[in-house]
Amino acid sequence: MMSLMAVLRCQDRSYNLRWFRRCCSNQSVKLLYGEAGLGREPQPFDAHKALLCEDHSGSRESWQAISLVTEMKQALLARFTAKPDLSKIEAFEAAAAELTRRGVDADSLVRYGMIGEILGPVFVVLLIDKILPQSDSGDHLRGFGVDIEGWRSLLRVPAQVPESNDEFTSLVNSTITSVTPPLVNWVGRARLAALVSLEVPDGREFWTRANLPADHLTLVTEYRWLVERLTETYMKSWSKASLLLEYRYRHNLQPMSFPGWVLEARDVPLGDVTTAIAHRAAVEWNPLSDGPPRTAFMPAGITEHARELLANGRAMDAAALFEFAVRQWPNDVSARNNLGFCLMPVDPARALTHLNMAARQGYEPIAVNVYNRMCCHVALRQPRAALDVAEQWWKEVPYRHDQPDKTLWLPSNSGWRLERSASAESAIMELVLLVTQDEGLQNEEQRWRARAD
């Protein structure tokens, strides 16, 4: 049987992928992740899994608040990432209507709490030609009916492409500074349907200076906290403002602005919050400079656009998006991990450098980063290093959190195949067994099978 390393080195040869086909059905893998009652710690909060468990055939009256907010957020993120699907918008509207019926202002939840998901594609329209000069015309968004030319004209995007990184950074900063206030005003007053479809507003009205309500920042902070609280598994995915607001709320320093049943939908460990605040403060502190201005809008747009580029075989273009993100936001650990992920099929050595850095910075979910690093080691003909990474993961991670909703590279007959709904934990286990078999490491193979069984 040909080795996995040989498959990844020689993409025109075939390979028996029985290990991959077993990924979702292998009984030993199911046993590994707690179905046999092995006494692992409770699995962490998972909004995606809660949504999958809801009854999608009936009304949403019995749905958890977590599922309703997650469905709305996912619909916004997915509205420009696949073939047009009206059911996603219908699901968005149904979830919003149910939240409103229960006493939560769904309109404000979108305008303030999901402003990043709304504006992410706008910032991609703004700067994608600058990040990928002469390689992307915006056809993807145009295919969904987004008026690319109208937005670029409205936002006064300069036509020239900067020649140096410094000039490019200056362009990004000046553009973001000039367009953010009117965009935020637009989000606050436009029809909700226009926000979802990115309908180009009237230019004169758009650029007319309008004073935001006195409580605008408070509304954005509080609603974003609610969205992150009900949809994000890991504290590292929360904004600093949400972490601080959670801390204040838990210590009775912040009056509760939402119905009690909404906040009771999730129990957030206070210790995790304080640890995340301390870590964030230490990582983001810079004694020399505050760095370039940050925006919560760009990363969401970049991530979704990069997935489309990867699906179309444009790994280097996708990597260029995250190289931009890392330059703008050096402390964004997700951007660092995603840069490594995009480079995996074309430059595993450079990919591994970024993935290792993301691991040191505490990227989560840990299993995703572990699997990505293992794949790089395998591609670089370093099977022992791949097994060492898996061994460390097994010993140090206190729980197994099987989430079959991650975008991963999986081996295929042609080298790598992008899978948008894979389980990193299952992929790790299968890759370990494959490598031990391939290298003839019978003792290690038996040890891992024993762990599974």
C-alpha cells in the first residue's frame, strides 16, 4: 500500500481512502469521544450542535434562544458563500420573528449585535482588488446581485493599487477611517432587508453627516455581548468589550438589559472570563504603539471570501487575504491560523510556521490547529513529528469536543480536498492510525487503538 506521504508528494497517483470514509462511522472513534461514558469532563458549550438538535420541520416556538440567534448569525454569514438560497433568508426572518415575539428586539440585535456580519462583505468589496490586484473582480458577490460598482463608487475607493506595504496600510487605514462612520449610520437607519442584501443607499443621504444616538456605543456593546454569549464557544472569540461586560454583569456592576431567560440560556464559567480578560490584556498590550486601527467588520468578510477562493483552487490568493489580516491585526490568532491553513496544500513548511505560532498564542478550537499541524508534518515527510503533536494533544486536552462542522483539508486521490463540514477530532484519530500503519509502528498503533476502545 502506498504511503500517505507518497500520495501528498505525487498527486497523480491513487490512494485507498478507507480511513477517510470511516471518519464519521468508525465505532472506535465514537467511543473515543465519550459515547461509552469514559468519564471525560462535560463537553463545552456548542451553539451549532444545539441548532442541529432543533426540530426544523415545525415552528420555532420551542427552540432555544441559543438556536434562534445562531440561525440568524449563520444566515448572515452564509448569504454570499454558496448558491443563492432563499431558505436561509426565510430562516433568518422566522428566527427574528420568534425572538421578537418573546420580547427580544431582533431588529436591534441585527443592527447592533451583528454589525460585523452585515458589513464584512462591504469591506471585502472595498479592498479586495487591493489585496489581490488584478486577480479578483468581485464576480462572486456580483453573482448574488450585490452592486459592486455602485458600492465602490459610493465609498470612493481609489483606483490605483499601492506598490508598497506601507502605502497599502495607509490606504486601508484612511479608507476605514473615512467610510466607517457613514456605514455605521447606514446600518442604524436602513431597512433590515436592505442591510441583508447590501442594497446600495442614496449617495447624498449616505454621506450626510448624522449624529449617532447618545446610547449607540452602549447598544453595540451590549447586543454584541449577547450575540457572542449565545453563539461563540470559546472566550478567545469574544471581543474584549464582551468579556468586560460579562465580568461586570456577573459582579452586579452592570444592570441587566435583556430578559433574564435570554442570559440564563448559557452558563458561562466566571473563571474562564477572568482568565480570558487577563490573557487578552497581556497579549494586546504594546508599550511602543497602539498599532493600526482595528475593525470588527473586515475579518468576517475575509474568512468567507477565502473559503470560496480555496474551493476554487486559489490557495495563494486565499493566503494573501490573511497575510493582509495579519499585517493589520498582528494579535489576531484566528487570522494567523487561517493563513497557515490556506498555505497547507501549496507550502506546508511556511504553513507550519504560522500554525505553530497560532498554537503558542492559544488558538481554539485546539483540535483544528493540532490536525492542521499534523498534516503539515506528514506532507513534509515527518511522520514522527505528526505523532508527537497528536500525543501532546491527547495528554493535555482535558476533554474531547467532537464538532463535525469545521473546514479542513482531507487527503484525496489528487492530494488534498477541502471539506467544509468535518470533525477535527475524528480526523486526528484517523490520521494517527493511518500514519502508524503506514510506518509499521505496531506498538503505537495498538496503543492508540486501545485509547479508542
